[in-house]
Amino acid sequence: MARIPNPETKARWITLYAEYRNSGLSVNRFAAAKNVTPAAMYSWFKRLRLPTDPAPKPQANPYPSVRVSCTECGCNVRMAPKWIAKVGTPTCGCGGEMEVMQCTGSR
């Protein structure tokens, strides 16, 4: 038979969770400051289904690149589009011409 959590205890941990999220501290440092164990914090956060760390937000690539490939040996390099526009595609070490293959990222 499952135990029914005390509403006061549950409310206390929800309040502690809100304080923890706004503190900017690690779980260990926050637990020490509040005189609780990190294990108790993790246990309650799990029990209440509260995340301990925010989910990382995907970020767009701030540095777009263009793949340039040698037509003779297949060597690949990545370059910034501004350099291709400014000076053109490079010459490969084997002496072959390089051409733009694909663009990635966005700015």
C-alpha cells in the first residue's frame, strides 16, 4: 500500500524546489545552505516529477560553413561563405580545383 505524502511536507519541497531553481546554485551547495541532503532533494524532485536541470535549448549554428571538395582527390574542407565570396574557392594541395558542395547552418 502506497504512503500518502503529508501535504505540508509536499508544499515545503515544492517551495524549496522553486528557491533552488531561482538560486543558480548546484544541488549540493543549495542543499548545504538549506540543511538538507542532496539525496533527499533528488528523491523529492523525482517523487514530485520536478526536473533538476533545465533541458538544453537547441541553438542555431551562429557560424555557417560551406563544404568545399576537391574534384580530383575528394579532399573536403569547410569555409565561411564570406571568404568564398571574397577570394573564391581554394586550390587543393594536390593541385586540383575545389568546388562548393553544400551549405550548413544559418545566420
